[in-house]
Amino acid sequence: MTWFKRIKPEVINVKPIQKLVPDGTWLKCIKCNEMYPAKELEDNLNVCPLCGYHNRIKSSQWIKVLCDNGSFISMFEEIVSDDPLEFVDSKPYTKRIEESKQKSNVSDAIICGESKICNHRVSLGVMDFFFMGGSMGSVVGERFLRIVEFAILNSLPLITVSSSGGARMQEGLLSLMQLARTSAVISRFQKAGGFYISIMADPTTGGTTASFASLGDIILAEPGALIGFAGPRVIEQTIRQKLPPKFQTAEFLQEHGFVDCVVERKKLKKTIHLLIHSFIEHTPPDE
């Protein structure tokens, strides 16, 4: 009988190969799957240079896109989230808030302040989808209300950028109340003769769409942005019908009159400047 003996191969320590290209130097577009240098994406305002896909950006990046350099003055940062319902799902609400602050580097889902756009002084509110999906809770509602009141007191145009998944479930009814509060203050602002430009970025959904995002004197949207109340799958299951192609995209809503204009990110600042200038030119002087 022949016996076989398994011999373990000798393990040779091999030094890891040094990467010639550092991580993050090249990126892959999530839409067209093409590769391009990360620096090229940054220089193009986070818009794919090959297919034009508009990537989601943080509130701080929005401020750089829209505002004159160094003109933005943040306001109402002292208003922060509480836990009135002592809400706990897989983790406490307070822990979710702290984790979101660390990940997004913002204090809540909207940043408000005074700024200048092409030398026009404006009130600005920018939502941040990277803070709990841009969900609208009590802090978002309160900060929004105050920046609109600031615009009324100082006779400033109001500009908002919406990027939100809707109301914040951890605050229950208190979150839903913000729909009424934000809508009411916009009504007061417009009755006072204010000019409101609402910009819808990807995604603008749920209670944000159902309130202030849809109440602009002018509504602009980024190309390809998802805009709606409920998601397409939920709607199809409810009505049991197949939805039209490109349903709930910015382009579809422009065709049906819900959005005034779909504007590329690099053209937004100039578009806002032209709209404000036109409003000022056609506003009769106070008697």
C-alpha cells in the first residue's frame, strides 16, 4: 500500500504592491458607467462631464455654486433638534442626530442665511440630503420660518434649494405640522410683495414637495431630478396602472407645467441673477 503525505507549500512573504494611482483619483459615473478624473468632476460642479448626470451635493457645495465668494452669512445655527417623543426604532433618535452631524458636518437638514448672488442681496435656505435624507423636522420648519421672516423684514428675495426625502418620521405629527407652518409663512411673504425662487434638486419628495418647494413664484429644477410626493412604485401599486416614461422627473414635470424651467447646475446662478433683476425692474416703486 502506498501512503501519500500532503506537504504544505512554503509561504513566501511578498510585499504589497504600491498603488500607482491613489484611491479617489478616478471616479465612475453611476449613470453612464464611464470613468473620469475626480478633479474633472469637481471642476464641473459635480456634474458628469460625459453624460451630464447631476450628482447630489452637500449644502456647503450648493453655497459655493450659487453665492458670491465669501458672501454667505449663516443664521439660526443655535436652533437644534430635540427628542420630544423620545423616539427609538433600531437606535435612539438622539443617536441618529449625532451620527448625522458627524457624517454630514452640518447641524440639521437645512442651512439658512443671508448672502449675495451676482451682487443681489438674498435670503437663502439650502437643504442637505446627507443629513438624515434631508428630512423635514421641527428644526427645518423653524429655521425656514425665520429666514422667510428675515426676508420680509429686509425686503429680500428668497431662494431655496430643496433636496429631501420628506417629513422626518422620528418626530411624528410635529414633523407634519411643518408643512402648514412653512406654507403659511410663504403666503405671508408673497402677500408682502416678496419674490420667491424655489430650486428642486434630486430628490425633492414627500412633505417638502407638498409644502414650500412647490410654492415658488418661479420653480426651477435640475436635469433628471426626482420630484414627487410618493415614489413611482407606491403610486403604481395604489392605482394599479403603469406610469408614463420618465414620470416624476424634472423634464416630465416641466412638460406638464409643474416646473417652470429645467436648468443645468452651471447656469443656475446666472438664471437666478436674471430673474431677480427682471423682478426688480418690473416692481413699481413704493408710494
